[in-house]
Amino acid sequence: MDALLALGWQGWLSLGLVGLSFVLFLATRLAPDVITAGALTVLLVSGVLTPAEALAGFANPGMLTVAVLYMVVSGLKETGAVSWIGQSLLGRPKGEADARLRVMLPTAGLSAFLNNTAVVAIFIPAVSEWARRHRLALSQLLIPLSFASIVGGTCTLIGTSTNLVVNGLYSEQTQGAGFGLFELAWIGVPLVIATLLFILLGARWLLPTRIAAAERFEDVRRYTTEMMVSTDSPLAGKSIEAAGLRQLPGLFLAEIERDGQIMPAVSPQVLLAAGDRLVFAGILDSVVDLHRIRGLVPATKQVYKLGGPRQERCFVEAVLSNKCPLVGASVRQGQFRGTYNAVIIALSRNGERVRRKIGDIVLRAGDTLLLETRPDFVLQQRNSKDFLVVSQFGDEHPLRHERAPIALVIVVAMVAVVAVGLLSMLEAALLATGAMILTRCTPDRVARRAPDWQVLIVIATAFGIGAALEKTGAAALLADALIGLAGGLPWLALGLLFVAAAVLTALATNNVAAVLLFPVALDSARLMDVSPVPFLVTLMVGASASFATPIGYQTNLMVFNVGGYRVVDFLRIGIPLTLLIGLLTVALVPLIWPF
């Protein structure tokens, strides 16, 4: 009771705002960044936090590292290296369960040695594109991606910042060397195996399925487009199926022209050859995806006559009006490029594909054109009488595949200097971003737009809310209450320590939980006259068991918006997984590191 009274109104306000935030996450459609920013604003205005304390999260190295990594990943996306990662590490799945395993195995393995935030940042675009090509529900893959990166980090001392924080505090207290680099693998590897099995066996009932918009509607606008297999294409000699040209949703290969001969009703086993002209029909998203595949180039040579590098161009949709002077002329005869400084790369008529080569199609009023052009085309033609509608297609534009090896070398170098301890993750990511821009792997305008500000705001404001829990004593009160229930039983104390760490991680962050509970773990071992090592290992695992909420760990936040998830999705699969990890940890840790 005295502890409750000592908490004061500041502590109760902090706890109340955390509880209210979770209610709003579950019961409303308010954006997560709006909710956490609102809670932090109340803490600041009420005087619980000073401006410096409230805004400290915006200068936190973890938050800044995530922001800069988005810019690094933009270099992989702009050069098409993301597709290479997807094809090389993920391969071709045989089904949803196989797809999840293909995502989780390399993620867990890499996260044992690399910062798991960097691993997830690189894998999100690769998995997104891979899922789209193989018609997989992205929501079935991104939670497994995040969870595999989290549990993979428990295998080594450098796998997660939580392990480093606890080990640093332990070394400082004991004046010793602390844990060995691979010592935690004794508990980490069994936890990885258990997590993979749990997700593989329970995903059918526990993971949500969000259907892409393009798959929900059959009545979609279909385009005709032509691509050519380039002379140096890695697709030459591969079958159509092996090249991934049968796996883009809402798209099919209508025919192949080779040496003047037309091959209709193409079999998936037909081998591609350099110089093949491929005629596709399908939805707009998949037509644009064709232009992102290395080894395929637009069949029209007009694209290469436009000024400036292709990476600085964009894709634009335009609908022809009856005032356009080119109506009634074929695409080849109309000299569209010379008139508008744009090239027609796909065409749709009344929502249906036109069964002719694009160059031979006679333009009509109402035709919808997909153009490759420069961004200023939209401004110049928006009010033109020649077009009814002119709009840029998102931020999509042709890629610079020739720079993909440079982008990959930059990322490998970034990872290497961090792995050997030469630079911090933030320092290496900043240098890698600069290298991506200087080598023209990503334009500076694209790099500036790369960070997901909703994710970053949630991360930064979550640090402030965690600071309020720590400052007011609310977090310590919760931890002490749980540990006090253990009495003098070490096994029970371990279990309650894990629960306290998992709860605090869900409410605040993993590092806040580790720092707050470290003295509690040491005191519990001292009072029971047992070794502190099993308590510290349990604390490391418990503080990393960030499965139940999206705000508990940065990787959960990173996949939250991309996967279209809700908080309840994490609760449904995260709570039972946390319980499983807790039971295994409490059962195995004392056997590996005796009391």
C-alpha cells in the first residue's frame, strides 16, 4: 500500500495513458503514431516529462538507425537488388508453409550475427515483392519475419541490443568479462527451433490473411504491353516459369515473337532467348512490375530516345481526349514521343486489352495509356485539351539494374564493419547512405522520401512513454510486485522475472525493460543466495520476447503498417508464443546455468 501511495498521480497518469493507448489500439482505427503522440503530449503538458525527456526519443540512436536504414534500403530497391535477394535467398515456395519457412530461416540466421533491425529493413521490400510474384498473402509472412529476427537475436551476444545492455551492466557490476559471444546459443538455438515450429504449425489459425485489393476485384482495367529479352539478359535460356513470368498476379503472357514467328498460347516450359518480344496483358501494378525485372526491357526503342537517365523518369497514366491530334493514327505513325516527350509502354481500351502489337494499335478517344516520361509531364499536360486525365503512378519509375552489384557491396560492407566492431550501426548506416547517393544507386530525392515517418514517430514517442514509466516509478512498482510473489523459490522467481520483462517490453521497449529489471534480477539472486547468471539470461530472453504487441520492438513496428496488421493480430499469435518461450526458458536456463 505504501508503494502504491508513493507512486503519486504522475505514476498513475503514466499507467493510465499506457492502458488507454492499448484500448485505442484495439478498439479504434486511429493511427498508432497519433495515439502514442497524443499520450506523450499529455505527459509533457502535465509536467510528468520535461521537453528534453519527452523528445529524447527523437534523438535516440535506435530510432535514427531505423530512419537511416530506410535510406540504405532505397538503394537496394532503386537498383533492383531487392529482387536478387528475393530470388537468391527465398527461391520458389511450394506453398504457404514452405514460404514462411523460407522467410524465417535466413532471417533468424542473419539476425544472430547482424542487427535484426537492419535485417528486417532489407527483407521487407524483398519479401513484399516475392509475395506479390508468388501470389502469397503478405500478412502471412511479415509477422513471421519479425518474430524470426527477434528470436534469432537471442543466439549470440551481439544479436540484439538487449543482450549487449545486460552484459554491459553485468560486467560493470562484477568487473568481469561477462558472457561469451556464443554462450547464449545454448538457449537461443532451442528457442529458434521452438518459434519456427510454433509458427509453422499454428499459422493456419493464428496469422491473419489480408487479401490484396487487386485480388478482390475481377473487374479491373487490363493493359497490353510489350517487353524484350535483352541481349545480356540473365533470363535467356530459362523457362518462362523459372524466370518468374508466370507468377505476377493479374498478368499473363499472351504471345512470344521470335525471329518473325508468333508463338501463341505459350507453355510455361518454353525457354526464353535473347531478342524475344513478349506480349503481356494484365493489371497496371503487374505491368509496372515487368519494368522492374532485370533482363527485360521495353520492346520499343523510343524509350531510349528520351532525354536523361531512365531512373529519373516516372510512369504516368493518361486518358486520350477526342481533341488529341493523334486520335485515328497508329502509335507508330503518330510520333507520340516527338510530340509529348513521352513513350507509350502499355495501352488499355474500355478496361480490356487490345489484341494487337502496341505499335500497330490505332489510337482512339478514351484510350488509357501508361507512359514513361519525366515528372514535369504531369504539370505540363494536366490542363491540356489532348488528355482527359493525367496522373503519375505513385513513385514508380524504371530501375538501374547495372548498379545492383554496387548497392549490394555497400550493404555487405556496412554489415561487415558493424560485425567486426569498427563502427556502430548508426555510423555504418550513415556512411552507407552517403555511398548509395554518391554512386547514384539512389537519387537524393528518393532517399529523402524513403523513411516511414509513421513508424519512426511511434518508435520515438514510445521511448518517451517508457521514460515516464521509469521516472515515475510505475515500471519499478510493477516489477517489484511480480518478483515479490516468488517468495524464496528460485524457479518461481525466474518465471516471474520473465513475466515482468515480457510485460514491460510490451508496454515500453526491450532496452527499458532490461535496464529497469537488471537490479531486480541481481537482488533476487543475492537474497536467495544463488548464482545471478540464470536470472540475467532469463532477463535477456524475457526482454527480447517482444511478440505480443507491435510497439514492443522496432521490427514489429516496421512490419505493422506494411502488412496491414491490427494490434489484435499480434496479441493472437504473440501471447501464446510468449508463453511458450517463457516456459522453455524457465525450464532450460537452470539446467544450462545452474543456480
